[in-house]
Amino acid sequence: MTAPQITVDKSALENGLANMVADLIRANVETSPYKARVFSLLKGSVGLSATDAEVSLTLVFSGGSCVIRDGIAEGVDATVTTDSESIIEMSNVNLVGGLPYLFDGVGRSIFKKAVGGSIRIRGLGRHPITLTRLAILLSVN
């Protein structure tokens, strides 16, 4: 397996969220063979927006590589829009059997926020595998 390529595009060099997400994905795929396999399978694009910080990014995955760009690109497969605290909280979701676990404190909190609308996920119905794989990559657990 080739080394994962995670690149912050020059458009996003000043985007703190983009750099944080790149570092998190990089650390996870370097320390977990499972997450490295998930990364190598991921194809598609996901927008991530932190409403309170007024910052957003687009992750473009292409089977073993990821480019992170500033802003939400037109035509992304899915978007996740929420506040900065919830983005960090999502990275703490536990994984059970390779899937995000929604039945402990962190999982229930994320689920309640999604149902209540403070976490808005567009594209989940059409791209559940892409979003699940992204959740795995962003999870520190």
C-alpha cells in the first residue's frame, strides 16, 4: 500500500480548520492500519463548515489521497455544517465494529444534535458510505 497523500491546498493554508483536519487524518492513518485501509478506499468530496468560526473546507478524496481546499466547493457529495465544538466532539465518537457508536454519551450527544438540527448533514442518504468512512478517519478512538 502506498503512503497516504494528504495535502492542504494553497487556498486553505490560512484555514485553521483545514490544517487541523489534515493533521488529524494524517495522524490517524499513520497510526492505524485499519484507518489507512479506510482512507485508501475513500472516494468523493465532503464539505465541512464551522458556523461559529465562519470557516469551511472541502475534502476531496481519491483512493489514497486527499486534498483539502478552502470553502465549500460546488457539487460536493455531502456537507456537514455545525459549530466548532461539535466538530471536535465528532472526532471523539467511539468506533465499534468499524462504525461510529451512537449509544454512549458522546454518540448520543452527536445524534441529538443531528436530530435537533444543530449538526446538519446533507447527502447522508445518497453517500452514507463516504460519510461513514470520513467519520472513521476523523475519530481519534
